Amino acid sequence: MAPPVFAAKDLTKTYASGDVEVRALRGVNFEVGAGEVVVLLGPSGSGKSTFLNIVGGIDTATSGDLRFKDIDLTKLRERDLTRYRRESVGFVFQFYNLVPSLTALENVALVTEISTNPMRPQDALAMIGLENRMHHFPAELSGGEQQRVAIARAIAKRPEVLLCDEPTGALDSKTGVLVIEALLKVSAELSTTTLIITHNATIQDVADRVFFFADGNISRIQRNATRRRAADLVW
Amino acid sequence: MWPQAVAIGLVIAGGVASLVMSVGSFRSLDETRAAYYERYQFADVFANMPRAPRSVLDEIAAIPGVAMADGRIAKLALLDISNVAEPASGLFISLPAQGEPDLNRLYMKEGRLPDPLSDSEVVVSGGFAQAHGFAPGDTFSAILNGKRRELVIAGTALSPEFIYAIGPGDRMPDNWRFAVVWMPERALASAYGLSGAISSVSVTLLRDASEAQVIDRLDAVLDRYGGSAAYGRKDQTSHAFLEHGLDMLRNMSTTIPPIFLLVTAFLVNLVLSRLISLEREQIGLLKALGYRNSAIAGHYLKFVLVIAAAGIIVGSVAGTWLGVIVTRLFGTFYQFPFLVFAKNPDLYALGAILSLVAAGLGASRAIRTAVVLPPAVAMQAAAPPRFRRFLEFLPSPPRFTAQPGLMMMVRGLWQRPLRTAMTAFGIALATAVLIVSLFTGNAIEQLVDVTYFMADRQDATIGFVAKQPANAVLQVARFPGVLAAEAVREVSIRIRHGSVERRVMLSGRGRNADLSRIIDTNLRPVILPESGLAISSYLAGVLGARVGDSVEVDLLEGDRRTVVLPIAALVEDYFGIRAMMDADALARLLREAPSVNAVNVSLDQSRVAQLYAVVKGTPAVAGVALKETALANFRSTLAVTITTMAAIYTNLAAIIAVGIVYNSARISLSERARELASLRVLGFTRWETIRILLLELTFLTLIAQPPGWLMGYGLAWVMKTRLAGELMRVPMIMQNLTYVIASAIILLAAALSALIVARRVNWLDLVAVLKTRD
């Protein structure tokens, strides 16, 4: 069996807030394989965002091990974490986080410019069906279109990992389906390991595995024997 | 928000400080002078003649418009002070037999007036006494009318007539080598054989009297006594120099503070607009809860008021401190009995009001946006700004349009043209202020170079008590250490073109004079034309005359004819206004045998001590002006003023630059924090993120430079033009290096303030950005 892309052992995260300690992660253990699509489900405050932040290299664990392939992410300094994000991770945010003064094409090009082996921004946009909206500013695009631009931006550098934090959270169901469809399409085409955080239980059906979060830990892992197509989702 | 408030406060403080300093120093000097003039009866009109009977004063007092007339003996003589090698000069002025003079009274610093019957007791000017450490009871010698006299200092004094006291042939005060010596009339009259006679008249005028008419009548009365033309305060050396200093302060008070007020208004607008847009939703909520618009506006006005109040307080303290320094500086070369920085409440009130108005104007536009929004609209997030395409519509857009980082900057600037323009304008102003400060230094160096090295190349000028036959120059040439000697004949004239008239010195010199040369407006030495006048180009401007025009000249010596002479050349000079002509032509004009008043000499420096000894024993010599001493004095007095002023200007420019760049960078960071944090998450390094943040400011700072240079040149030109006077001018000399240095300083100030802001990129909250909506 191929070695896992991510492997975590006893991962904890504690925030000190005055005299109060908040234990956001309490010894999480997991492994994610290459090309796997994982959905993280759980109520607010269950620790899934903290988990994603640490996996994405924008936050650090308090204790435990987290390996990305053969790199120990918990040992990396700030500069190396930036390189990790730059080279290996694609992010998709709930509120898209596009640069409003740049067109769709430029938003994607902004990231390809700093990547070592990017695809052409036009190709990234074509992959998610936005080739006709390339020269529009974010304010001229619908929410779904903006999120798809964000996906194109995330995958244009050909990352090994795609991390999506509530990618459909700000969208209606029809648009949300289109976004999930786009995500799955690019992840399949590029064999990208994809982690999707969501509140929306319906989305779990598209995953290979589902991590259920509760009280700062993975309470249950569910493997889907078959994955539903995004187009078949309704919520 | 507080560092931004501090930056705005500093700019307000800069405005108040520059106002308090310049207007305060101006007023202190002006009011002190007015009080001094009044209390010590400074005269309005002055005239000199070789000798006139004292009874002429009754005739003068009867001239309509004359309030009071006073006469005295005034004579220049050489001083010999033990332990001082170089010869000094003294202007000896008689004191009446009883009491004090009616006009130009003395302020006694130390000691007492001399005994009217004493032959040796004198009062000396305070500056001279201080320079030599003289106190009442000390002695020195003078050569009065060829006879050496031991003099005893009875007291030291100041006079409104000699607030700025300069010796013969000098341009700057030299307390070491020039003294005003007041001596009892009996003693001075007997030394010069002037018993019952006077050689100088001072007159005060009635309130509505016409100075010009009194001068005409006075000239008519004194004509028969060989009086040289009378003159008003405008031509009185001390008064004219003081006026020039006052002009400088007046000029500064009208150029610098307005710049600060403008920048204040802009910065308040910039910061408050951002604050209001950040608090937009709370404003909507408060309005929905029933808060009135006035309450909302009042809240923000209070914020501005607090910043302004802090700035006003700091500015008032700093302005007072600077004012005290500047006033003290002026006090070192203007001799006043008392000169303190006047802390007039109305000035501070003016500074406060102007700052509040500027801040209020800046705030009003921002506050209006908070007030006009209906609560429902305000509670929602502001619509995202609409960005416009830039140049992409061209068939082949420029290459940079393919670079997203650059396009972020271009569109950001393009979207807010007014803010872009104002920021660049503010930075340009800072560059301009700096250029003016550097320009002053350059101009002074050019002035020194042209005056002391291109034109006046003599080492010393030996002046005579009265005109001497032409062969005097040969005698001087035989003095020890004299390598070359050139004669100078000087005569007072009135020069007139149309209705404009000036009283100047006409100096005659050899056509090929090599020591003291004439430099034309192209900075080339010129040979005096055989006939006609060479006059200061500034004088030509005052007279409205050009080369080739004819001017009327009243000769104020000899047979006092009026002649018409052509202007043959214009002279580039920076001190005084004067006219020159060929010595032989002048002698013919005066219908006299060639004569000299002074001799320019170049010296063998190893033998100056012997020369000084000989000069001290030569009764015909009234004084020796030494170039090196003059230059050193010029540098030590004016250079200090210039460097102090330049330091003040440089700091003010830096405050403007930092104020604008820091605030712009902070606002930019605040507006784009989410965008920048997103970039960090996407893998941009800190430096790449900082670069994107600062690209806009770097660009603005850079494009502000050429307009800054232009404005700087313009401001320097205004400064030069407004400072130019008949006493002194500075050349309009602008070196390329000036622009480079000014821009480098502004870029450095901008870079430092931007880097302070850039450090905040480290603190961007990457986690929060994933979860927040814009």
C-alpha cells in the first residue's frame, strides 16, 4: 500500500485564553491516502477547522506528530510552512477570498506566478468551465462563479492537497452542487488529495471517507463503499 | 488607530509650531524694535556733512514736518587695542555737554556716561565690550585726527541706531574689530577742531510729515555745508538689515504653515473616512436605535478634536521652544537691550483655530458620509468597490497589465483618483520643502563663491578717513607685505530712472582692476566700459532700466551736479546695490584730480603683523576690512542661521513625509488586511506580501518626486524673490544633487515609516481570514 499523504498521531491543540484553556484538538489520530477525498463533518466547535488549519500549515499543533509524506509538519518553521503551503496546498475558503481588483484570470495568475509547476491560468479556469468569464472582476461574478474561480486558483499550481473550508457555506444548493462538482472533477483529474469541511451532511456521500468530529477528536470514520456523483446531491 | 492619530497630531503640531515660531519670532523682533525705537528716540532722517555750525539745527527744526532735530559730531577713526594685532575701527559720536542726546539715546548696559569735561572717558558699544571682555575702567587707544589718545571706558551702552552695527567696508557685524564710541562733545570737538560745529544731523518727523519733503528741505539747508544727501530709515544700515531679517521671518510664516494645514486636512479626511467605513455597521445600528445624526457626527468630531488638541498643545510647546531658539539666534547679531520671545495668547489661539479649521474641513467630508446613510443601508456591508479596467481595452495592452501584482496597484490607484492625487501631492510637498531647505545652503555657497572668490579677490581694503590724492595708492603699495594695490574712489550718488530713485555708492576703479573684479550676470569677469555705468542687476530691476538706457545721477560730493549717464553693463552681486565706473571717467565727471578713498590690497600673509603696525600709525587710515575675517563672520552668523533654519525645515519635511506615508500605509493595510492574509495562506511569503502592500506607496512616492522637484524649484524661486532686497540677495542656484538628496531623504523617510507598517504583516491573522466575510 502506498504511504499515506497525511499521518497524524495524538495531535492536540490547546488555546490559552486568559486563565481558561480551550482544548480544540484532543489527541487526533488519522491517515489520509493519496488522491483520497475526505469530508470532515461535525458541529461548530468540534475541532474540524482547527484540524484543517494545522493540516494546511496556517496553525501549529501543541503536541503530537503530523506528517505530510515524509515531512514532519509540527517541526517546520514559519518559513518552511509558507513553502509547504505555496508548493503543496491549495485552499478554498468559504467566502472565496478573491482579490477584488483583479479579474478572474488575474486572480488565478497571481498564484501561478509564484508556483514552480503551474498550469496556465486559462486552462485552470477552463477546467471549471469559466473560460468565458475570465476577464470579469469578482464583483461581476455570481457567488458560485467566484467560488469556482477560487477553486481554479487553488488547483492551478497543481497542489498535492486541496483543503476546502465550507466551500458551499455561502451558496444556495444549486450553486453549491456545481461547486462540489467542480471540486471533485479537478481533484480526480489531478489526483489531488482533497479534504472538505462542511456542516452539510449531504455532501458526505461524495467522499471516499468521512471523518466525524466531536469534542476535539474524530469520533468515527466512515468509509463509503460507493461515492455519489455531485450532480445527484440535493439539499 | 493611535499611531495614526499620533502621525496626524504631529502634522498638526508641525503647522502650529512653524506658525508660532515664525510669527512669534517676527513679532518679538518687531515689537521689541518698535518699543526700543520709541523709548530711545530713534531718528527718522539722517544726514552727514563735513562741518556745519550748531546753529543750523534751529533752521532744521523749523522745517515743516520736523518734530525734533539733534546734531552731533560723528567721525571714523582707527583703534589700537593692546593684544589685538589687526587694526580695528571706531565710529566716534559726540555726547552733549549736558545730559543725554535728544535723539538716538543710549541704553546704558554698564557703568555711566562719561564726565562731559573729561578728555579720555568714553562709552563703548556693548557688543565690542563683550567681545574684548572690557568693563568700565578698562582702556584702549584711538588715533583721532592723527593723534593717538588713551581712552578710558566709563560705561557700555546700546543704541537703537546700532542694533546691527557694521564697520566701514564690512557686510556683517564684527564686534572684535568695530566699535561705536560715544565721547563728550568737548573732547571730540577739540580733537577734530569742530568746536561749536556738528557733522551729523538726526531728525524725527511729525506724524503726518512727508519724509521725502523733509529730506529735500534738509538737503537744501545742508547743501552749503557740503552735506551729503539726507536719508530716511530705509537707507539707515542698522534699520535696513533688521528689516531684512524681519522679512525673512515674515516670508517663512506665510509659506510653511499653510502647507501643514493642507496636509492636516487631507490626513484627517483619509483616516476618518477609513474609521467610518470600518464602523459603518455600528453607525447603522446606533441610528436604527434612535441616535441622532448630530450625536454620530459629534462622536467623530470629538475624535478629531482630541487629536487636534494634542497636536495644538505639542505644536505650541515646540513652536515656543523653536521661537526662543530663533529669537536668541537673532539676538546674537542684533544688539537689543532686551529681546525675549513674546508668547502672545492671540498667536496660540490663531494656531489653534487654523488647525481646528483644517482638521474640521478634513473631517467634514468623511462625517457627511456617515450621516447621510440611512440606517438600513449602513447596517449592511458596504458594496464592494467597483474596479475599472485599465488600458486592457487597447489592442495590445502594455506588458505590465499581465502582472497581477502590478495590476492590483494600478487599479487600486485608479479606483480612488482623488486620494491617489492627494497622497502624491502631499509627498511632493515634503520633497519641495526639503529642496527649499537644501537650496538655501547651496545659494549661500554660491553667494560666498561669487562674492569672496570671483569678485572680491583682495585680501584687505584699507579705507581712508577722507579722500586722498591718487598717489596714496603708491604709498600703500610700499607698506610691508603689500603685494598689489588698486585704488578705489567712492562717491555717494542718487541714481534716478523715471520716477524711481535710489541712493547708492558709485565706485570708480581702474579699467583693468584685477583684485576687485566685476562679475556680470553670466558670472564672467568684465572690463569696465570706458564711459557709462555698470550697475547691480538688482538695481537695474528696481530702476526699471536696461543696458543702453540713460539714468540721471546726482553727484552728492564736489560741485553736486546732476549728470545723465548710460548704463553700459549689469553686475551680478548679492550684497547691497551699487554703481561702478572707470576711475578716470569718474574723476572727469567729478571735475577733480584722480583721488582715492580706499585701496584694495593683496597681502603676503607672513608680513601682515608688520602691515598692521604701519597701518595703526597712519592717521589717514580709517579702517581695514579683512576679507578672511569678513568671510568667517559671514559664515559664523549667517551660516548658523541658515543651518538652524534648514534643520527646522528638514524636520518639518520629514514630519509631512512620515505623516502621509505612515497613514497611507496603515490605511492600505487596514483596507487590504483580509486580501493580504489570504495571499499569505495561499503561500505568499512575508516579503512578497509586504511588496504588494508597499508597491502602491513606493509608486506614489516615486511619481511624487518630479512634481516635488518642480514645486521645490517654484518654492525656492518664491523664497529667493521674496527674500531679495537691496541689502542682500541670494542667487537662484539649483544643483541636480539637491533634487537627488531631497528625494533620497523623502524616500528614506517613506521607507522607514512604511516598514514600521509592514511589520504588521507578520501579525496578520491567517486563521480568521478563512472565516470572515469582507
